[in-house]
Amino acid sequence: MRANLLGTLAVLAVLASLAFGLPAINRALPADRPLPAGQELAIGQGVAITPPVGARVDVTRTLPNRGVLALVLHGLDFRAEVKATTSDLDELANRLRTRVQNQRGVQVTGDLREVRTDAGVRGLRGTFSSTGRDGIYAAYVANGIGVQITVSGTALAEQVDAVEQSLAGLRFG
């Protein structure tokens, strides 16, 4: 009987440490990881980007095996998603525009405008706003690879040049 009691107490101790210890450790770990200035990050499918200076990787929302990179930049949320696609640029950009427009409280502002990466890859970029937040969305397609990017937050006006420079540096492998 004493062995059963000791075994039961040991099992309860393990369960208590799992129930209380792991969440405490999780809360103690930072959700974002700082990046050295100028470090290029692979998003997926051979696509890479150099985040703006001061950006941090949001490890809770970055999904490398699904081609999703999430960054935090001085109050901005920066999300890049890469997938193989059979869509052309107009189709991909319109799907992203619809996805942005269908978010609660978001208003797409203005028309899409053509942009190019430093390497000459054509993209389409638009803007949106919601209460207290402004945003940019952009789509690029090259060699059957589509990239969709959204950047939004309260500090977009102060960071727009850094964001645009980062988008221009988007590199397709």
C-alpha cells in the first residue's frame, strides 16, 4: 500500500510540474528574437528578405515549414507568406486585397500600384487603414512562387521608408 501511495504522489508531482511549470517557462521566454542589422532571412521556397533595422522575429507566429515569416518593428506587424502558385501577379494581388478588405474594420485605400524589387521582380502594392492603424499590402510573383506581404500598425508613417526598402530587397532564389 505504501508503494502505491508513493507512486501516486510521484505521478501527481509530475503532472503538477507539467501543468504549472511548463506554462511558467513559456511565459518567461520572449515571443520575439532580435535580428542583427542587415541579416537576410529565408521565408521559404528560395525567397529571402532583409528586414528593416530594429525588426524582431515573432517566433510565436513564424511558421518556417509553411513559408510564413512574422516580424515586429517599432509597433508594426510585418507578415510575409510564400507559396508555390499558378496565379499571375494580378490574380494574387487581388486575392490579397480581398483578404485584407474582408478584415473587420479595415478599409482599402487607393488603387494598386506597380513596384519592382531591386532585382527587377514586378509587384503590386496597395494601402489600407483601420481605426488607429495604417497598412501596406504587396504581392510578387516570379517563377511560380508567390509572395504576399502585409505590414500594419500605428507607426507606419515613421517606418514606411524602411519597410519599402525591405520590400525592394525581396530576393527570389
